[in-house]
Amino acid sequence: MKKIIYLIAAALILLGCSEDRSHILKVYNWADYIDEDLIGEFEQWYEEQTGEPVHIIYQTFDINETMLSKIELGHEDYDVVCPSDYIIERMLKNDLLLPLEMDFGQTPDYLGNVAPFIKEKFNEIEGHGKNANDYSVAYMWGTVGLIYNPEYVSEEETRSWDVLRNPAYKGKVLMKDAFRDVYTSLLIGLNRDAIDSGEKDMRDLAFDTSDESIKLVEDYLNSFKESVSGWEADFGKEQMTKELAWINLSWSGDAQWAIDEAAEMGMDLRYTIPEEGSSVWFDGWVIPKYAKNIKAASYFINFMCKPENALRNMDMTGYVSAIGGDEILENMSDPEEFGPIDASYFFGPQADSVCVNPIMYPDKATMDRCGMMHDTDTEALLKMWSRVKGDSASVWTYTLICLVIGGLVAAVIIKYVKKARRKKMHSRKRRRK
């Protein structure tokens, strides 16, 4: 209902303001990825800070590539969007981002609340001559690991990715249908000995899409693919709560949801990152090239970095904010529920023994063994992924992708044709006056 109200209000605003975009902020975000009450609160806060009114048009997407196509092909004038790390790389490569404006006048600068660990990871983003921290601010983050049911799978087994190869779990394994996440995680894990010996560098490995590395991961996936009962986009966590699967290679955010749901049903589910290592992922705020209200966009990003707003977004979405600091640590600490871990990488040296959720904030030793994904050879990885899953699935997937892209292109063409016609008619009317 809130979304409908926002859309109606936005439409009325646009009708009243015509082409005046100085008081309109267009935000494009993942679905269910914000405390929507903050949208209206930002409008009030922005006017208090600047003396200028602003009204938000808020829209959502479910796939990174859908968002990217609208900006890249349609030149949509969104002011703020929230892409994933590898898409930020692609947008930087294709010159689709504007640098952040960080002069907020008398308004406090909350961007500094982003944890140093996150900023360091954003320094690893391939910016093609640009520093990603100048063009993006992290929003949420997480890890890739294993959700498992300890009634059927032992904790000791899950210390290694090889648990997926146990024939005893045939038909009880689920895989996140996310080729880049799976590839990066397994590639790091399969090269653990070489990384520890110094033979290979984990940062370099995260960019590696050589034939040798792709074959290594592909062979590993093929060794247990007969045990996989499903390649899931979102149903895996629910399958785990119904005991239809015992192991799920998935994201930490999905794990937390599944664990919470299972607990309400009296079931025990757990999440772990194998000792060989895995990958981390990030989503961040950016200002696209075709934005029309850069000032309000910058203030919006700044507003989202306020600790109290970060806590509200975490509470609403279940994901982990990139914001660190004492206020976040105090609110996330719970000695009655969690044992002490070293979270100093995120909260600073004073947090070397704190009682926080290890799913949301894994211990430092674990994080040291995790790398981040990059916008590497997408075509080669997709081909590998489709070979592992089966050609029939791949044909349908590619067909669907082509249909979606074709529809987007057609929509863009129709939009511009209509716009050109309106412009022509408008110019004729003006000449007649």
C-alpha cells in the first residue's frame, strides 16, 4: 500500500511540476530493501537541512541487469540506484556513474560511518582508473556459505566444501542459482593451499576466469551435481525450513531468514563458511550518469548512513548494513545469545572480543579467508554454469534473457518515438501561436 501511495503522489507531483526536477528525487532500489518510512522522513529532513522541498519517486527492481539496462539503454534519469559490487565495476567501466558530491554545508557528513573494512573492499573494485569510493557508498553486505540442518549433517563436515560431495546427501542439496557467487567462492576454496603458501594471491584469484580455473570449478561442481535437487533463486531457504533439503549453498541473508523461521517452528538450522574460504558481496548507492538531482541524491545517501537509519534498515530487511561504529556495535551486541568473537575488522580494535551474531559479522579469521566477486568474463562463466546445470535449462534461460532484453529495447524505442512525436506536435503548436 505504501508503494502505491508513493507512486500516486509522485505522479501528481510530476503533473504539477512538469519538467522541473530540482524538487524531485528518483530512487531505484531492490524490492524490500529499505524501511519505507524513511522515504517520507528524508523528504522532511532534506527540507530542514537545505530549505528546499523534495519529493521522492521510489521504484524497485529484482535483477541487477534490469536496472542496468534501463540506465544504459534507456538513459533513465534515476538519481540514486543500488547496484551490486560487480555491477558497480561495470558501470564505472562504461562511464555510467557520476562522482559523489560530499559538500553538505552545515549538515553533518555521515559517510564516514561506513566501516573501514567496507571502504577497503571498495578499494578492490576495478574502477578502470577511478576509485570506487569516489563514486559509490556501501549499503549492505554479506557472505556466501552453507545453510545446514545439524540433525542430518554434522558441523565437522561443513568445515569443508567437500560436504557437498557426500553421496549420503544425494537429493538433499540446494545450490543458489548465482554463477558468479558460486564460482568465486569455490575457486577460492579450491586454491586454499596455494593461497596459504603464497603461490597465489586471493585478490588476483578473484579476477581469474582462465580456462584452467573455470575447468577446476566446473569439474568440482560436476562431481556432486547429481546430488543437487534444485538450483534456486529464492525458494532454498523455505525448502530448508521444511526439511526438504539438508544443505543449501546460499547467502548469509537467506541463512538468517531461514534460521529465524526454523526457530519459530522448533527446528535448528545453522550457517557456516567452510574453512577453505569463500566470497563476500556488497550492494552500494551510486548516482547514475543521467541523474537530474545530484544534490538531493547525495543528501539521500548521506541520510542512509546515519546510524539510527542503518539500524532501522537492518531491522526491516534482515541484511547487514555497511555502517560501523559504537552505536551499531552497542545495538547488535547480545551476550546472552552469542559468544565472543573477533569483529575488530569491522568495528575497530576495541571489538576483538564482542558478542555479536556471527552470521552477520563473521569472526576476523574467517573474513581473512574470503575474497570479493568481480565483473569478470560473464559469457565464459555463464557457459560453464549452463553446462553444469544442463543444456535444456540453459536454452530456456537464454531464451528468457533474450525476451527480456528484447522487451526492454522495444520499450525504449517506443518511448523515444512517442517522445519525438510529442515534441514535434508541441513545436507545431508553438509555431501556431
